[in-house]
Amino acid sequence: MDSVETTFPKLLMENTRQYGNRVAMREKYKGIWQEISWETYLDKVKTLSLGLLEMGLKGGDHASILAENCPEWLYADLAIQAVRAVSVGIYPTNSPDQVQYILDHSQSRIVFVKDQEQADKVLEIKGQLPLLMKMVVMDMKGLRHYDDSLIVSYQDVEDLGRKAEERDSEAFDEMVLQTDPEDVAFIVYTSGTTGPPKGAMISHKSDIHMIVKGLQPILHFSDKDFLLSYLPLCHIMERNLSMCMPLVFGYTINFAESIETVPQNIQEISPSFFAAVPRILEKLHSAVKIKMEDSTRFKRFVFRLWEPVGIEVAEYRMKDQRPPLAWLFLYALAYLFSFRPVRDKMGLLGCRCVMSGGAPIAPEVLAFFRSLGVHTVEMYGLTETCGTVAGPHRVVKHGSVGEPCGALEFHLSEDGEILLKGDSVFTGYYRDPEATREMIRDGWLQTGDIGKLDEDGHLYIVDRKKDIIITSGGKNISPSEIENKMKCSPYVKEAIIIGDARKYLTSLLQIDYDNVGNWAQNNKIPYTTYRNLAQNPAVYELIKKEIEGVNETLARVETIKKFRILEKELDQDDEELTATQKVKRRVIEKRFKEEIAQMYGAR
């Protein structure tokens, strides 16, 4: 598709005309993958949107969705857009207070919820939401006895829509034709790592422009692709992958049963494209490393024997060069005896591309996937640029997020901050003109990220401008690079580098409970809980060796002089992590200030 002068509801109608009964999405129900056609997709959106009209939702209103990934999430998203209202996603893991903030700030008139758990959150805070008219519940199990006028079942809204369609069969088509590319399609609330979440307004035109002009030259989607939907749909990356891009390219979405079943679901469907935040790829990487350590000596020998072949062939492919025939022959043997079984176990046997985004990742993790023969790329984007800024077009380089995409103008300021402008920049922050003015100055979007370009125009992200550590000796240090090296260890789940205005660097660490627990069992070290394991002197020595290994790869000023293992796992419920598992650095430093003070000799 070349034109960006359309809307997502219009694309749904076009896809239905083109694909008809072809599968648009799949959902697992009672152990069986159920198929949903494009025709059913359109029919569900049509009845729901007409039902919303009957309930009083109109153009310019806002409606929210509080649910795990499921087909009804997409139906609701597009039904809201079809009436020219604005769709707002809410993380299903949010607390009642966080839900109240977004519903109130977005001035939502209607909220869709998945089940009783999410409904209870809304009912708890409904007294603080005077604009909220109705709560539409997708699954009424456990709610039949609730006597509250706010509640209406999803089925009842569909019934209203069917009756409206019987009265006027052309109403939906006419309504969709009225949708405008300049309309705000949805609001994405930022994860709030540096303060209260801000609502980024994304128009149809901006997002479609980014998909067509920015993403497609990098990722090359077609209607033959099939993806797994498992990251939160209210995040810009998953919103694009599961709702927006299937409408542009016509590919199939498969909904994971839950975040816990992702490894199993990947194996079941073997997606052609797999997108992940770093934590997911780090977990897959560490799981393979641990299984290799636990496997037979012969299996370890075979994997290590062929690994250099995978690395060498990957280097040729990253340069967009054909490997010599001798290396291709060796690689064919390596693939048969080693790489294919590993990829099969991971569910990536049919995967043409793995993409990492959302946060920085260690190049070593991506190199591992590349060595298995999987085309693996790291991309960089912001919510405010519809999710994309840069990605590798042909040549891939270790540690680089590729070249700036063609959908944006790109500029580096004097201090290295990445500045952007173009049609894919967001409309602004909802009800926050001051934050919008701060973000966009003289027409340029201020990303807050420090970058550098090499001689070939490839972009490297140094760090967040606010996160750069300046030691008391005046040295500028990027903490994320060191943290990612530490997280390459299968025993380290999170690492937070401390050292701003201090003489040396220290670190707070969260161990990987599963992997360290497995190591403890193999070494006959008893433990009962995470805290008990984290306090064990043998575990301290294990992590100390891992850090010493990392220190050998760092400049002297970057080395970790002291560290503390956290005695609790970082938790989103404690507001230590965002919904996409990014560490809230400022919260951590404040919450563990005593542990930090002890590492610097304070009493």
C-alpha cells in the first residue's frame, strides 16, 4: 500500500473485500486454535460500533479498553475509531489508582473490561469518574449477581448494534466513510518512567505513514506473515503489530493465552516474525544457555563446535554479503546437527526475523540469535513517533539500531540528542500543552536520547540524556551499556548502575530466581524463597564471578567496584517496573537508598 490517506476502519473494509473468509486472527480456546476470518472481523466491529452509537458514544468522545490481548480488544479498538471517537488502551496490570488516573485524564465515556478482575478495579474507583457512562464487560462470569447500572455486557452492546443495523443497513458504511486520516485514532499513555503517564495522541495518517514509509522498507511484511500477539496492546509496538499493521499488510495475528504461555505458544505456531522487548529475548537466551549447561557433555561439545560457524556466516549476512561456498557447506551441517534443533525448541524454526525494541539490549544477546541463522535486528522508536525512528535497512551492525527511517527528518544536536520532525510525529499530549511544547521545540521533537552516527550513517544509542552518569571525577558514563553486559549472564535478571556524582560505580542486582535456583539445586545448596537464595553467601560468590567477567571487558572507570543483591524481586505492582518491564531508575534509587549508601561507606 502506497497511500497514507486512509483510516484503520476503512482498511478493515478493504481487507474484507480482498480476503473475505481468509483467516485474520486465531485465538486458543479450550486447547484448540479457533480461526476468525476477515468477514467475521468486520462483522464484529460493525455491530459493536453501531451498539456504541446507540449507547451515546459520538465523534470526539473517548473510550478506554482495559483487558488482556484478545480479539475483542481489536473489535473494541476499531469500533471506537469507526464512530470517530478516540480509543485509549490501559495496561491490564495497572492498579485501581492507575486505572482511575487514565480514565479520568482521558475523559473516557465508556470503558471496556475483560472480566470480573478488571471490572472490580473500575467499580472501586467509579465514584471519582463523573464522565464515565458505562462499563462494557466482555466476560460476565462472576458478575451476573452484580447490581450496578454502570455494567453492561459486551453481548448486549452487540445486540443493540444488530438492531440498529436492521433499521439501517448502510449506517456503518456511511459512518466509516466519514472517518478522516487527520482524526486522532488512539491515545497511547507513556509508561511513566519519569513521572505521571502522558497521553500521546496518534492520528490515522501519522501511524499509517510510519508503517508504510518507515517500517516496511526495514521489515518487509506481506499477507503471508503470521505473528504472536502477547505484549500489552496499549503499548505502541504491540498496537502497531497486532492492530494497525495487519490492516495495512493483511497478515494473521495469533493471540497468546497469557504471557506465561508465550514459549509454548511460539512453539505451537512458529511465527514468521517475532517482536520482543529485551527482557523476553534475554530470557530465551539464558534458558538456552542453562539447558546447554544441564545437557550431556556430547551435546555441549556439538553446540560449541558449530557455534563459530554460525557466527562467521552471520557476519557475512549482516554485511548483506553471500557467504563463500565452503562456509555455506559448513553452515548446512551446523544447521542440521545443532542450530535447527535449538531453533525448533525455541519455536523459531520458521521465523524469518526477530526484532528487539522498546529498550536497549546487549549486542551479545542478538548475536546469539544471529548465530542460529535467524535474521535479528534491533530497532529504536518512541511512542511520539508512532513507534519507529530507526532500523537496519540492509546492513546490520552489532550495537547499532540501524539507519534513521525514511518517514522522519533526523538531526543530532550539539550535545548528541536525537531530534526528529515529519508527518509521523504525534499530534501532541492530550490535555497537556505545556508538555507538548517542551517535547516539540522549533518544529523538532526532542527525544531525550543521546545518539551517535558512524561513517555509514548507522545510529548508536548512547543512553537517555537524563540517565547519563557523570562521576565526581567528571567522566561521562552510559549505564545502560554496562547493565546490558551484566544481564548477558543467565544469573542476572536486572542490573541498575549507580554512580552519579560519586567516585566509583556500584550496582544493585536482581538475580534470576529460576536459573540461580537451578544452579543452587545442582550444587546442593538449600533454599526456600527468593530472599533466602539472594542472601546465600555462595550466590554472592557466583554473582561476584559474573561481575568480574564483565569488568574485564570495561574501561577502568566503568568497572563495578561494589554490588548488592536485592532481597526482593522488582515488581510492577510496587511501581519499580513499567508494564513493559523497564526499570524505573529513580524509584529504585530512592527505595534502596540505604543499600546504596552502604556501598559508598555511609552508616
